[in-house]
Amino acid sequence: MPKAKGVQYFSIDEASASFFRCQPYKMTLSIEGCGKRWTKAQALSGQRAEAFEKCRGCPIGAQHAGHAIVLYSTLYQSPICPRCGKSNLRMIDGTRCVNCYNREIEFKRGRNSKGTAPRMKPLQRRSIRVAIDNGPVKVITSQHSADTVELMLGAMRRTRGQVLFGLYGRAPALRQGRLF
């Protein structure tokens, strides 16, 4: 198994593996066990991934698993609705919660269940430019979005890798705190 740089390894009597101290979990792990935890963290999503939350972005775990380090947002595969910001495990098409989906249907129909016009911020067509891991620029477009932040959060939730954004036209400056 590959060893990570800057990690102090030790052996335990009657065990053939090398061990190290995992600081995020404050436990002793074998190299093989750490690599398996990192691999499992990459495969899991949603609530099941919470037990491996600190393993997912760990560079030491990636090295122990024999993979390159992957940088991505802490929002990756999180159950947060990009439109309303609420944590919800039920997502429609992986893009919005059930409540936001229902409001979108009402907006498209022009009436809610009571037959009156829905009172909500109008949904509009928006586009953003995204570069993943300094790769080619891709355009993400949504026909019905509440704002540009919704598209950005959606991209961060679905994209494995480092995400860089570019906006079309003259958009107002967005502070980073507004994204979270």
C-alpha cells in the first residue's frame, strides 16, 4: 500500500500492517483501512455519507487508496436545495427539493392549487460558465431559476472536482458569503 508524505507511521505488535494516527477522527488506522474508507466515501452520497464525511476530501486517504487527490466543494452531493437552501433528502432530478419543484410547476401553469396566481419571485432563464479542474469552459443553463446563486450551488452539489465560475453579461457582484 502507498504511504503518504508527511505522515508518521508505526507498527503494532502482532500486526503486519503499518498504522498512523488519523487526526480528523482521532483514531488509529491502518494504511489499507484508510484507503478503503476513502474509497467508500467517494461512492456514498446523502445521509449515508455522513459517517465518512471527513474521509471524502482527505488527501492522505486518497494517497492510501492509490488515487490522485480530488478537490471539490463541501456541498458536493449534499442534500441542500440550491433554490431555497433548506436541507432536504428528497430532491427532484437532483436539482431542487419537492417544495421548490411544486412552486415551479405552479409558476409554469400560472396558477396555484387555489386557482390564483402564485406569489413568488419570477423564475427566469439564466446561464453561467463553469470550468472544472481548469478544464474547458462549459455552459450551464436553466430555463427556470430564481437567481444565479441557484445555478452555482447546483453546480457545486453535482460536480466532482474544483469548480470555477464565470457569469454572462453584467451581473451584480456576488459576495462569497451569499453562496453559503
